[in-house]
Amino acid sequence: MREVPVAPEALLSRLRAELAKRPKRALFVLKVHSEWLGLVHGDRFVVWERSGHATHARGRIVRRAGGSRVEARIGPTRRTLVLGAAFFVLFGLAAYGLLGREEGLGHGPLGIALAVGGAAVLLGMFLSATRRQQDALRAFLDGVFLPADG
């Protein structure tokens, strides 16, 4: 939550203007900056980056004396959580099947340690991508809602 000394209507119009901007491209093809998409309805909004749609910012702007309070929750979508869980289940089943093969390592401690290590690396990659998307969304929202002097 952030307190901002600006009227809610002005903040919502700022957000609409940022979302309406066309993305900058080099040679009319290569994306130079992030392209932000979103919906603004009433005092509520949802924002995400076009290529990073696994993480959304959902929030609302509440009128306060002397300005507004911006409330935003940045996190993965339900679809992302469901697909992530399904992916890890499939990874576990594949690892179990590969370890059980004749030429495999077997279901002993080494095979299980390798499967768990692979899952940990995969989880680290997902968490890293999520953190990058959250940081980018936070920076975008700060740029839209916070005054220029910080």
C-alpha cells in the first residue's frame, strides 16, 4: 500500500494512458521496452506484461484525505499455480519412470537425490522468473503512481 498525494481519478487516468501507449520497437519489429497490458474498471485495476503474463498486479485505488491510497497485490495467477503444480507432478512421474528403467540408476538414494536436485533447479528457475516479473511490475506501478520526486 502506498499513500499518494494525487486524486484517484488522476491516478486512474495516468494508468489508462500508460496502458494505451504503443510499445517502442527497433526496426518496427524488435521489442525495446516492456509492453504493459491491463484492465481498469471503476477504482480497480489488473496489469501484466505481455510476455510475462504468469504474474499479474491486481489492485484498487482508494480515496483518502489529501490524496489516494494505492493497494496492489502482485503475484501469480491461478492458472500459473495450477499449471506449475501439474508440471511438477509430471516431472516427478517422469523422474520415477526413468529411475525405474533397467539401465537407470534405480530408486536408490543416488537416483532419488538426482531427481530431487533436478526438481530444486527447476523450482529455482521458476522462482527467479517470478521474481523478475514481480520486480518489473512493481517498477511499472511505481513509475505510474508515485510522484516524480519519489
